Amino acid sequence: EVQLVESGGGLVQAGGSLRLSCAASGFTFDDYAIGWFRQAPGKGREGVSCISSSDGSTYYADSVKGRFTISSDNAKNTVYLQMNSLTPDDTAIYYCARLQDDYRGQGTQVTVSS
């Protein structure tokens, strides 16, 4: 069974940090690029960052560039999103997905208080 399970969300003050994890199972991890997306209340989905598990190439949205870092541990089939200098605008449900078919996890809530 294909699974993507996010963890690491929570409540943090502005300026703080969180590290999200996306644990993958049930498929060949190296065959897929994994992305992090977020959706805030009343807003559309926003692509935050993505990484190719095969060659490590990365992408960041302008809104998080310089603050967020995506990484992949292929031995653990896990993709991480290190989020620093968080602001209230980063408050959203964050979820990971396979880019090739948009298979998604359930998401994890990130709330940044001012």
C-alpha cells in the first residue's frame, strides 16, 4: 500500500522553526519527485518546495526561498522540510505529494503565532 505520512507540525511563535517529515512507503522512492504543498484557510494550494529523490535537484517557491530547506534521506525513504524564520503567513496545512501523480498524504498543521 502506498503511503505518505507527514509529521512535525505544530504551534510556533513567529521567528521560530519547525522540521516536517514525509515518510514514504509502498513504492520505489527513487522513482519519484516529492513535493511539499500548503493550503491556508480560504486560499488555494501553494507549491512550497520539491526534490528529486534520484538526483537531489530542488525547487523553492519565492515565498520560502532562503528560509526553508528541503532534503531527502533515501535510506529512510523520508523527505524533510526545515522551516526557519517562520511568519504567520506560513500558517497552513502542509502535505507532501508525489509530483508524478499527485498522490498525497493527510497533511500536518503548522500554526505560527505573532
